[in-house]
Amino acid sequence: MEISGFNRHDLLYYSGSCRESLFEEAWLSYGSKWPREELENLIGLKGGVDIPAIVSRQTSVEADMIWVGLSSPYRQDGERLRVSALIPLSAIERRLTPYEIVKDFPQKKTLHVEAKAAVLEQALALAKERDVSCGVYGSTALELMTGLPYCHEDSDLDLVVRSKAGSQLKAFYEGLEALEKASSTKVDAELQLVGGLGVKLKEYFGASHSVLVKGFYDVELLDKAEAQRLEHE
């Protein structure tokens, strides 16, 4: 398995063989602040709900390893338990892209906040109408995959979108803006560019001549015209 096959926001399910060492490292780094039981639950050390890891920006290059983020629904003083870790590529058993996560929504999985689930359903219908690929990331993705209460009433709805030749991306964006205003649900949509680069959809259609683009290894400011050339193959 090659690291080049992954993108930010992908969810990874990993084998139990690396959980013990992963927990030991997490306990050393985060044990002084977080309860042991919650760290064990997050890493799946003693079974329970299998919480996938999220592919994050690669802050360093380590042979045959990948940087991921682990996020728990557990909060302490308003702060969510999060762990940054390196896992071996050999331990990865399954990968899900943001677009695969929503394939059986809402038939087989949904969000605890009904209003947010309704907005997601409308956003996916809008994307289909405008020929735009739409998926989810972050807390939205984790809640759909685990059934755990990651999202609350004030949580953003985290979307990833991808266009192709012929897609009506501007019309989709305008429809999403109208949906956000009508529902009072904040939508945090990221446009996936060629090469797995990502830019906030609001910035992409905003008035600025430059946009902040997040890549697999770094973050850079790009001229908007250059970003537009990367919109699709």
C-alpha cells in the first residue's frame, strides 16, 4: 500500500496489531489530561465501537507510515478528545473516501440531530442535480460511520465536493448558500481540487483574488486563477 493513494479526510480502519503501541504513545502524550478509559475507547483497545482514524496533513515524512487524527465524541470542559498519531500502512485494513461514506445515507445511517440530517439529505440531492460529487468529513463522517453523538445542534455540517467538466459548481454553491440560510445550519464545504488539494468553497467563490489551499503535506496561498485551473482534470 502506497501513501500516494490517500487524501486528507479519508477514514481508515486499522488492525488490532498496532493498537497496543498506539495506546502507549497516546497515554504518554495525552494521559495527564484525559481519562485512561476514554483513550482506550478511542483507540479500541478493549473492543467496543470501532472508531476510524482520519487521514490528516502529513507534518513529516516517515517511511511506510501515515499521520492520522483520532477524534472522540467525549468532551471535557467543552474540549473534544483528539489524538494525533502515526500508524503503519501495513496495519490499514479499509479505506473510505468522503464520497463513499454517504452512499447508504439515509437508508442505513443518519445523524442524531434530525435538522442536520435533513440538510445533508437536501445538499446531496442538490449535488446530484448539479452533477457535483458530494461527501462528508470530520465529525459528520464519524457520526455516520460510528453512530456515536459527534454532532450537536451548533455543529457545522462538513462537506467535501468535487466537480468535473460539465458540473454546475457555481449553481451548487448558490443553492448550498440558500440552504444554509433557510435552515440555520452552518455548512463548511471544501472543494477538492486536482491532486487532493482542498479550498473552502466560500473562498473559492468569494471576492478575493487568492485562496488558501490545503494539501497533503503543506498549506499555501494560491492565485484564484491557478486554483480554478485545478478544479478538475
